[in-house]
Amino acid sequence: MDALRHRRSNHGRKSHGVEVGKVLIGNGEPVRIQAMTDTDTSDHEATACQAAQLIEAGAELVRITVDRDEAALAVPVIRERLFEMGMDQPLIGDFHYNGHDLLKRFPSMARALDKYRINPGNVGFGRHRDDRFAQIIDCALEHERPVRIGVNWGSLDQRLLQELMDRNARESEPSSAKTVMYKALAQSAILSAEAANRRGMGNDKIILSVKLSDPLGLIRVNEDLAGQSDHALHLGLTEAGMGRPAIVASSAALSPLLLQGIGDTIRISLTPRPGQDRCEEVRVARDLLQSIGMRAFSPRISACPGCGRTTSSKFRNLADDIQKIVDQRMIAWNGKYQGVENLKIAVMGCIVNGPGESQHANVGISLPGTGEEPIAPVFVDGKKYATLRGKALTKNFVDIIDDYVETHFSKVNDLKKIKPKSTKPNQKEPSVSPTHSIIRGP
Ligand code: SF4
């Protein structure tokens, strides 16, 4: 198990540990990063390739849609493809409406998945609802798989909401409709977990989530949920949108919860721009966890924003070059140097804050601002180390970083190759032939 331990606040909440494939979630483990594919799952090659890209980017669990027979048939093929690529990260099946039926008819799919995601608002309607929910839980018990009971405000159980609304209306001082809805969201998750318990499922097999697209609502509901249960929790601002606003909203919603120790896995639900790859949501999740000190994934490069003292483009270019070079270097450093992800580099624009900030980094450089002598002092662990100047400045600075990594981080053995486990399809089930014989890694 990953040796990393996240930093929780003193009010940290310890949840039940839930094993999802090889990954333990909750019980004080590092907050895990999930991502979800957007390919048609029946296209097993495209889905396996995208899942592989997400894993390469840092996803520790990948969720895929399982919505019809063709998708169910493709799941074991996707699992095998990922094993062939040396990837044993857990696969999660996302079920709505017909999960009870698919899981029953396609046991190879049920076995190939490491967790089932159920939305209690989308299991079924009327008298079918409880039956179908029970069938999914029974299937999870049969295959010894955990579930995530994921409540979403877009598909909140209307029967429960109406019940709470009616009860609220009879109160002498009724709460607002919004407050009742927040209560209904948390209640829906807790009541569903209790229903799973009654069928024999332990809390070590249940992860809960309640998702909204309103950041403040998400914080409120999850604080409420965390106060009422000790289940492992998955967090995510649903339908966050695109680009910068979505990243800011997700960070604003998740950070206060994570810093209170609420949340054991996260997903950043970004809509990719046309043509953009799917991996941005993983990069944002990593940056978020790193920025609040819970995980470390890659060296942090501090750079000042620049101002009237940095009128040449040299400073921006150096900051940009160093970021790109370090990102590239991390491919080789990762797994070779233990703890290199904690390296701190500073690229500063002038003498005002440059030397001071650089001294707080492991390796820092303070470029000359407008009118300053054209020299750049470099600091290593707070001490003046060199003075750079001239055209080779970037190369010389990179050499100093390389040297620092080589001399300050112990070398580790190459990562062991992951040994695939087999999920051979049941011969009685219908099989699906791959449309392409080989999947290449991303
Ligand atoms: S360090 Fe210098 S260049 Fe950078 S923002 Fe501060 S004053 Fe401006």
C-alpha cells in the first residue's frame, strides 16, 4: 500500500477502510484520485486506451459506464487489456436504471469490476426501487465487491424529498426548501447504506457520496453527512463545467472539506473542451491535493507574478522553461529518486522578493529586474550557491537542479512490474470479439 500519509486537520475524521481492488480507501489512507472515461464502453479498445491515459496521468481508480449489454460484454475485455498494459488499477462500473439486470446476466462483468457505483435515485421507481437496489447489493455480496452509493441532486429520490418536505411543512418553524433538500440528500445516502447493511453488507464495503453542482451546498451537505456517519466518502462537485471557473469552483468546494478530514476519494468533474484530452481532471485533482499539502506528486515551482520591475520576457520564459523541463524530467525521476516530488524550486523576477523567496526553496534563482545588474544569484537550501549570467543561464540553472536531485534524493529500484491477475470470461456468457487485436499504450 502506498506509504504516503496525508495530513489531516486535528478535527480529522477517520472513516471505515474499504478495499477497492488493490486500493484501500478511507481509514486514514491518502485521499485517492478517481477519474471517469467518456468513451462508449462497448468500444473496448477506445475505453481501455482512455482508461490507460487517465491512469498514466495519475488516476488511481477509473470509472466506466455500464449501460447496456454491449457495454457489459466489453468490461472483461477492457480489464484484460489494462492488465496487458501492466495496469491493475481498480475499475468501477457506473450503473443507472438497469444495473441489477446487467450484473445478474453478466457475471464476468461483475467479477471484472472492482466496485459498483449505484445511484439510489436512479435504481428504479415505485415498488421496483427497493427490489432492484437489493439485487445490486446481493450481487456485490456474491462477488465480494464494495459499492459506492452515490446520491446526486439531479436524481434525488423524490419520494424521500416529498416526505421530508411534508414533515418540514408541519413544523412550527419550517426550514427553507433548500435546507430540506440538503437534508434529503444526506438522508438518502444514509438510508441506502442502512438498507445495504440489512442485506448483510458491512460498512467496510460501502462508500458514500453526495454530489451537487453548488460549491457551498456541497460543503454543507457533506459536513452534515460526515457528522452523521463514519462511512468512507467520495467527494466531487458534479457538473462543474469547463476550464478555469470549473477548476476554481471544484477547488473552493473540496478544499474546506478535505482540510476538515472529510473525503477519502475525489473526482474533479471537468467538461473537456473540444479536442482536449480527458486527463485534465486528473491533473487538477493532483494539483489540488498537493496545494493543500495532502499529497505530493511533482516538484513545486514557485514563480512571482512579475510586475513593472520585470519588463523583459526573460523571467517569464525562464519560469515557463523550468516548468516544462521539470515536468519532462519527472518521467525519469519518478521511481528513480525517492521523495523527489517534494522538491521545491523558485524562479523569481527581481531583487525585491527574489533572494528571500529563493532561500525558502531547495533551489531558487532570482533574476535581475529592470535596471539591476544582469546577474542571477542561485540559492540552494537557503544558501547562496552560484551567480549565473549570460546566454547559458537556463542550462546552468537546470544543471544545478539536476545535480541537486542526484545528490539529495536516494535512488530506488525500478518499480516492480505489475503482475496481472486473470478475469477469464465465463464460457456460458456471450462473448465479444475485439475489433482490434492489440491495444497500444497511450
Ligand atoms: S519579486 Fe520583483 S519582479 Fe517579482 S513581483 Fe516582486 S517586485 Fe515584481
